[in-house]
Amino acid sequence: MQDRHLDRQRYFNEQAYTTEKYVIPFVAPYLEITAQHRVLEVGCGEGGNLMPFLNRGCECVGVDLSAPQIARAREFFVAHPYQPQLQLLASDIYLLSPAGIGTFDFIFLRDVIEHIVDQDRFLAYIKQYLRPGGRLFLGFPPWQMPFGGHQQICTSKLLSKLPYFHLLPRALYRGLLQAFGESPGTIQELLYIKKTGISIERLRRLLRKNDFRTDREQLWLVNPNYEVKFGWPPRPQWDWLAAIPFLRNFVTSCGYYVVHVAQP
């Protein structure tokens, strides 16, 4: 699993595949993506998720804190025929503004909201970038799911495949990571995710608080991205289990949401 995270071209291709096959169709009943739409991805990394939108001729903006990832993204897109319609920015989204990068018909975060420290602040802030009638997509793993701590990035083969141990108290979690020889950088990243992980219930509350209305929610027993990663076909969560608060977080690998801003 660690090798997959080191092979950035493979990771780029996996992102593009899942967004094309699952994310865009999931959003389509509420926003049919065309070349006339402007698209923003927050936390774009190397930009794999943007590829299907750029292929459609959309004007795309990708923002990420990591300058090295943005540099690789520019390399991946250098020969794309619509490359002039792509803007890639190594920046904190809070340092930008609609006056600078414009507003968008579609904004999406895939496997990103769980990395943001103050999700309440973010959701309140991002609304200003969304055009009337636009849609926001969020896809994320609930914190309590088997690998909600992103421990798959561990170099230890045992820890990278060990479910639920990220739920240990912080001191025990840190000690276990140290005992298995994880680097200070990896430990810091995993502890950061422990701080920012989000549950289904918390996301729902924050969406309501910030005047977002949910068009569609789908909880997945088997994450759609697992198809390209592991060859496992996606499977929606059982309805009866998806209806049980808190417990559903432990057995839901991913949640998909399409939302819009409520009009006054």
C-alpha cells in the first residue's frame, strides 16, 4: 500500500478514474458538467481529480498547500490540449479571494475535508466562491472507519494494514507509531489527522449551520475508489446500518455529498 502512495503517476490516474466514473455521475442529476462550467478543487494535490473536468473543456482551478505537488501537477498536464484553461496554485485557500480567482459552478473536495483543521470556518468561507445554482461535492472517510486515521501511509507493513488503531488515545497512538519506527514526519502527519478527522454527524451539523442543503448523500460500505485501488466493486452501505448514528461511522468507508447554498 505504501508503494502506491510513492507512485504519484499511478495515484494521479486512480484519482482521475474514480472522479470520471463515480463522482461526476453522482453530481450529474444536480449539475450536468459541461465545457461552460468553471471548476475549483481545494486540496488538488497533483490534480488527478481535475483531469475529467479539463477533458470536458471546463475552466479549472486547483489549489493546494504543497508546492511540490503543484509542481508535479503542472508536469502531468503540460501536454494536455486544454492546459491553458487550467490554473494550479500553491497557496492557502484563505489567502485567495473571488476577486482573484473568480467564482465557480462546481467546487469539490475529495478526501480533503478530513484534513482541514477548522471545518466550520472553511465551510463558511468557501460559500463565497460558489455561483448561484452551483454545487459543492464532498467525499471523505469517516474518522472512526477502519483506516480513518490514514495509517496506510505507515512504512511498517503491520501498521499500514492494522485497522482501528488510530482510535487509541493520543499518547498510546504516538507511542505505538514510535515503537514501530515511523519517522517523525509521518507521526506528525498522522497525529494531525487524528486532530482533524470528521464524523458523518459532525459534517451534517456543519453543513446545516453554514446554510448548505444536501441534494444527495451516499454512504459507502466499499468506497468507489477501492475499485481501481484493489479491484473491489463499490457497494453502498446497507440502509439499516446507515440509519444508525455513530455506529455507521465504524463501518462506512466513505461518504459522498452534493450540496448547495440555501437561498434566502
